[in-house]
Amino acid sequence: MKLQLLALFAATTAFSHTASAAQYFNADQKIESKLCSISANQGFTAARKVAAQHNVYLSRQSKSILCNGEDIRNIAKKRDDKIRQQKVITVFAKNSKTETQLCMTALQQGLAPVKAKIADLNSLQCNGEVVTEFVKRYQGATI
């Protein structure tokens, strides 16, 4: 079954730099069209919730619905990637304590230099979370 949606940009190029610029809308009243626009505007999880209400299953692992010939998961991924690129997070050391400096080292150089200084990485807390989780969350942030 071929499911497609004509997705159009509702915003003009002048607003393309803002987070809300690329808005998609339904070309018809089909549930598949609605799911494509929700996936593009709100993400795949939101589309899955609406799909479940209409007894439609959207798989995270395999193709299920095509939106303008493109898999619905890819449409949502483009949205998520764009949002991630727009977020700017700055991490800085609030004090000069050894633990704080180790957290900053972990962000800048990875966990290996920190592990050389302390045996158990799980004992080091950065902003209230274990250093490994802290690095996963803020790696790539502006320091």
C-alpha cells in the first residue's frame, strides 16, 4: 500500500532560522497524512501516540508509513537533528575543587584521563549525576 503525503513548508525563507519555521501540514484528511505532519512537527513519539489512538502501529525499527516517499522515522529524525543543532549548552567550572576539575577534564578529554586519577568512575558526581552520564549528556557542549 503506497502512503504518501504532500508536505509543504508553511514558513517563508525569512523565518527558516527559527525553531518553528519548518511547519508541515496535512494535504488531506487521511490518518497517515496526519501522522506524517505530527512526526515532522512534534517528533516520532508524538506520532506514535496519535497512531495508537487510531489503532495504527508505527515501528521504531522498520518502515511503516511513507511521507512524500520518505520513511516517517527519517522525517522525525530530521526534525530532532535540527533541534539538537539549535541548542547551545555552555558548561563551566563553578569552583576549583578537584572533583569539578575532573568533571571538566572528562568533558574535554574523555573518561580515560579521569579513570587514571580515580579507580571508580561511579564515585565521581558531576552536577548530581555519575560522571559517565554527565559526559554522555554534555559532550560536545561549549566549554
